[in-house]
Amino acid sequence: MNAPQLAASPEQIAADAIANAAARAAAGAIHLDFSSGALTKPHHWTGSADGSATCRLTPTAHLLYNPSGSDAGTDEYKGRPRYYELIADSQAPTVVTTVTQLAQFLERLADGRPLHDDEYDPWEGADDGADPIDHKDLDYDDEPEDGQDDMVLTGYSEEPPF
């Protein structure tokens, strides 16, 4: 009797694990970028046999996907972290939860500023110039309109309204 043919070699399985890590990193990145941008493309990620993957963003910074949960400080959800970590030279690893936040961090790095300092404001630049709502302009009236008292007093009824 002949031995059954092996489905794949250990080398092929290792290569598959690397490709799988890149694909999982890209699939999980949809939680960072709902527009299906560059982070959601597997070919932008370099997978590792341990399941982690990196996406090179600049010569000195990359995004890290690590599905191992508490080992990487990630909050794992259905096999995917809820956030990724930005790893930049001479900076502490920084949690990234949205592509907008990542863009702000990369801008700070490009300007030579630290990712976090006393002046860091995650809402920086979020002022859209709109005036705050003046609730007096909403024309609320303390008095109910005709018939509203009756609706409140009658309460719930099993009978149809017609």
C-alpha cells in the first residue's frame, strides 16, 4: 500500500502562514479605514510566521498587526485586534484606532514633533468653522399644541386609531 501524498510541505505551510498574517492584517484594517483604502490591501502588508504583520508607512515608521492579544497589548475581538500599533523610531509604540488618527500621527512625525506631548490634542484641526447651536433658535414651546394633552392622557390602546 502506498503512503498518501502530503497536501503541503512544511515550507508551504510556513509560506501560507505568512500570507495569512498579511491577509488578516488587511482584513482587520477595515476597522481603521471603512473606505477600503491602502491599509486594507494585503499586498501592502508583510506577514510573519508568528501571525503578526507590518505595513511600512515611512522609512522610520510602520503599523503593526499582532493578533496575539495581551502579548501585544491589543484587545482581541474574533481573532482580530480592535486597534493596531504605530511603531516609529525613537517613539513609544502608539495605539491607532482610526485612519484619521494615523494620518495625524504621521503628520506629527513628518513635522518632527513627538507623537504625544503636553500639547497633544486628538481633536486638533477638527474645528469646521460652524457656529455652535443656539438652542433658543429651535423655537421650543413649553405649551403643548392642541390635542397633545389628549394623546398623553389617553395612553396606550390596543384599538387601532382608525
